Amino acid sequence: DSGVTQTPKHLITATGQRVTLRCSPRSGDLSVYWYQQSLDQGLQFLIQYYNGEERAKGNILERFSAQQFPDLHSELNLSSLELGDSALYFCASSGGAGGSYNEQFFGPGTRLTVL
Amino acid sequence: EDQVTQSPEALRLQEGESSSLNCSYTVSGLRGLFWYRQDPGKGPEFLFTLYSAGEEKEKERLKATLTKKESFLHITAPKPEDSATYLCAVQPVTGNQFYFGTGTSLTVIP
């Protein structure tokens, strides 16, 4: 158990809909990262927050957005969902600002299925 | 362009048969290289961080090494419980992004 929690574990929805994925980092960690993992593309970095502020942005679509709240939990919002958005979404946390010298601890993931 | 390539894609070993996994990277200045283990349907589990060429780290049957262009994960006398996908990631000095390879799926046969 990494100490990172994600809800829900599974999510099934229809195209065009909007969903919210939630992540609680390990106690004391200030950085939260979001990743998308699909079979054909591997693990893709989406976005990082540090203590409530966006710190780095990767291959995140404009239909996707995220935020980190004062209690440090984070939410990833996915809107106008398409079939291709079906994937595992992971959250990871670390203690550092850039995460550069800190290992990331991954949550169990949310499996999103768009029908 | 920053990128990570792992090889082989899949590897089958007999129990006790040692081997190595490769991670080649192209990055404009390396801040850190990371190895993770991922079991099916679970999140990646951190194994090692390497910072500079020549560095080595060990944990049980695993040993990670780093050169200026690639990293190796050596598995000595593997056991069936070592079966998993092993992921390599790099972080460049510019920015806070992490770039992951597609992984090597390791199967250790009893």
C-alpha cells in the first residue's frame, strides 16, 4: 500500500459525458501528479501540482483539467469524453516541489471506460 | 525531443536464469532516471533513482546501473514473484515532466 488513494476504482460512462477522478496523496506529500496509461501508449504524464499550484503540464488535452485543494487532495476532470479516453488514470505523490529528487508513490488507479 | 525506449518488450526467463533489461534515453540534460515495477492492474511501485553516469543501486535480486545514454536493470537468479512489467522513466533538468518508457514485461517460469 503506497498511501495514495484514488476514487473511484472503476468508472463506466458514455461519450460526451463529464467525470471527476479524485486523489488523496500520502500524508505530508505536497506534489501530486496525474498520468494516463493506455495499452498502446504506455504511461503518459498529464499534469503536476505542488501545494495547490500547477507546476508542470504534459500531454493533457484541453478537455481535461485538474486542481489541487488546500487539503492537498486533487481532482482530475475529464469532459466531452471520447472512446479514446478509456484508460487507466493514475495519481502519484511525492514530497518535493519538482519531484526531481523524490520518488513518486502511485495510487491504485481509476479504470475509465467510455462507451 | 526527450524520449525513453525500453527493450526487450517482453522477456521470459527460467527461474534462476539471470538477465538484463535495457532503458535507452534521449534527454537534454538528465535530472534523474527512475525504475518502477508494475503488476497487472496496479500502480507502479518505485524501485530506484539514479542521478549520474556510473551510479549503481541494488535491492535484493535487482541492480540498476546508469551510463550517459542508457540504464540497465540486472536481475540475478530471478524467482516467479519477480514477474511484472518494469518501467523506466527520466526527468530532464528543464521542467518537471517525467517521460516513461513502455516497459518490459518479465515472466519468470518455475
